[in-house]
Amino acid sequence: MTADIWLAFAATAIFFVLLPSPLACLTASFSLQRGRRTAVATLPGLALGLTTALMLASVPIALVALYAPRLMETISWAGLGYLMIYILWSYQDPKIAGPIADNDNLPECRHARIFGCLFSQSAFSLRYALVLAAILAQFVDLKTPVLLQLLEMQAIFVVCMMIGGTIHVLLPRRVLGRKRNAANINQASRKPQTRFISRRAVTAGYRRIAA
């Protein structure tokens, strides 16, 4: 990999992990409710899980690059379109835009189970496998050994996941605050007819009590 591709892939990987997602919110929630010491479980679970997903995603990309290289350009364009959809989806996901409270129950308490929770939700999710395959398709160079490139990307990806996960651990309120801000806008409150009916109902209630 050239230095330009190396830097571009690293920037893309960090951007990917910093996007709002259920994994980001789960990592931040553990840090906020159980303390930053949960990083010893959440960071390895997140990094190892997403790296496993990257390995699974790299298999079909490697097979196409080795045995059907003419299809790589088509896959690259399709992957670019999916990446755009994924970014929009990340901000519109009900799990992200939904309400959250500081006392929301978390699935696990012990570090080993926290690690397993993050790992399972990241490694075996079709959502992340597809987007990682789309990312790989943008950076694979058919003029250089494909397997060597994928190994280098794996190493870069692990480091980037640790950096992004550390940001979620150190700034959990920022991650979850973004989620709360999206949730505070009630769809019904945007409709003037709904507000009018609500006001009339409240007024009628007060009049009934006064009578």
C-alpha cells in the first residue's frame, strides 16, 4: 500500500467507527454508567469484533480480485452507493434516534460478559460486514498483491478501532447527548394540528376542574 492509500484507509476507518451506531452508543453507555474502567472490556471487544467482521468481509473481496478482477470496478461503485446509504441510515436508525435515559439497563455487568456482548454484536452483524466490504472495495489495488494489502488493512483497522473506541469511552456524554438531542424532537409536536388539539384538551380539562 502506498502512503496515500494508507492514510485514506485510516481516515475512513476512524470515520466509520465515529459514526453514530448501536455499538458506539453501547460503548459510551458502559463508560457512563459503569465507569471508564469498562474500557478494558469494551475496547478489545469492539476492536476484535469489527476486525473479525473485516476478515469475513475480505474473503469475497479477495476472491473477486483474484478470480474475477473485471468485476471489481462494478463492486467498487456499488459499494460507494451503499456507503452513502449507510451514513444516512446511521443517523436515522431508530436505535440511535430513539429516547435514552441515564438509567437505561445495560445487558451485562462483568467485564468478560461486556467483552462478549461487544464482540458478538460487532463480529456477526450483517450490517457491519456489508459496509466493511464496501470500504475494502474502494481501496484494493489490483496491481499489487491482494492478500498483502488485506493484511495491512487489518493491522491499520485494529489501531483505528482502538482510537475511535477510546473517544467513545472518554467522551460518552457527547455520544449519548447527540442521541438525546435527536430524540427530543417529537414527530407529533411538529404538526400544528396536534398542538392545537392538545391545547384545547388541556384548556377543557382546566375548565372542568374549575367548574
